Amino acid sequence: MKQFAGQVVLHPLDLCFAAGRVTVLLGQSGCGKSTLLRLLVGLIWPDQGTVRFDGVALTPANVRQLRHRIGMMVQDGGLFPHLTGRQNVTLLARHLGWDRDRIARRVAELTELVRLPGDLLDRYPSQLSGGQRQRVALMRTLMLDPPALLLDEPLGALDPMIRADLQTDLRQIFRQLGKTVVVVTHDLSEAGYLGDELILLHQGRVEQRGTLAELTDNPVSDYVTRFVSAQRPLMF
């Protein structure tokens, strides 16, 4: 459970995210999905309850170490504007003392994985397109090869064609790497395309959990029906 200024943002939840699968959190703005993601990585702490990663409870004492096993990508990429793409990607690896050869090998692997020309990494974020910035941000998220990935509206600010290309690449990357992934979005069609399982949140509670077909064909409440109906013009 999590509250801010006395207002409950997330009611008590009992959620388990399956290893090696893509789970998508979706819902309207203010439903608690980004708050839940921040709880999962220890950026904020629950007022009641415990967050566990691979069976280990997150605490202030171990959160920094556990974060090295969790890659997080925020909505606008979160790149440092005063660093080049390469410096952004390798920042944590350099902080952890990786040698140059190891860093170079990993960067080469990731540029191929995300389909980004390597020469673009020597540009600053302001010199890259929105799609290129998101690919750099994804490389940074994957740099340490973490077993879990958290992505908060990773494609929300992109125009439709670039967004569609990145959706295709993300889906392929998720399936190729087989990592545990939690993605936040408000877009039902994107959720169905990327996710093995969808969790629809409403006012800080889980309204329905299941596949896209289950949400669209067997809604458990009037809210689910209205949420799906509101997005049908965008889906078909």
C-alpha cells in the first residue's frame, strides 16, 4: 500500500511477475501504474507491505546492489544532456570498474541488438531524433545485462510511425533475451502487442488481469468494458 499526503495511491496488492515473461501495467493517468513501478525498483517505499526481487526483500541496505540487477527506462529516456550517447550508455559500467575491452564488447552487442548505427553514440542527446534517443536509453537499460527490466511509458512521446517501429523491435528484443519485463503504458493495443499478460489498474487497485483477449472478450466490470471501448477506434 502506498499513499501520498494522506491519499491512498495504491491499495494493498499481491502481485507476482513471472520470470521470463512480459507483464504490462496499463490504465488511465493517476491509476497507480508508475507508482507501482517506482516501488518495484526502490525509488519509493511502501507504507505497508514488502517488495521482493528474486525472493529477496528490498531494503534501504540492499537496494543499490539489487538495482544493478534491474534495468529501468523512463518515458523520455532520461539521458543526461551533457553526456554523449556512449557516455550515457556506459556510465554505470564505468562506475563499477568494467575495463575498456569489456565495455566496448558490450556496446557493440547492444548497438546490433537495438539496431542503432554505432557512430550515433558519439552525438549528444540533443543531436539525436526521438527514436534514436530511446534506442540509446534502451542500451543503457540493458548495459549490465540485468535479469529484470522496468519500462515506464518507453514510447509515449514518439510519433506513430517511429513508435510502431520501436514496438516491433522491443517485442523482438524481449523475446530474444527472455528477461522478466514490466512495461507501463496507457495504450491497450501496445499492451496487447508487447505483453504476455496485462494488468489493468483502476484507482490503485487491480481491475482485471489476463490476456488482451480476456480483457476485450470477457471484461469483469463496467470499467474494463469502458476502458476497452474507449480505445477500440485506435486498435482497429
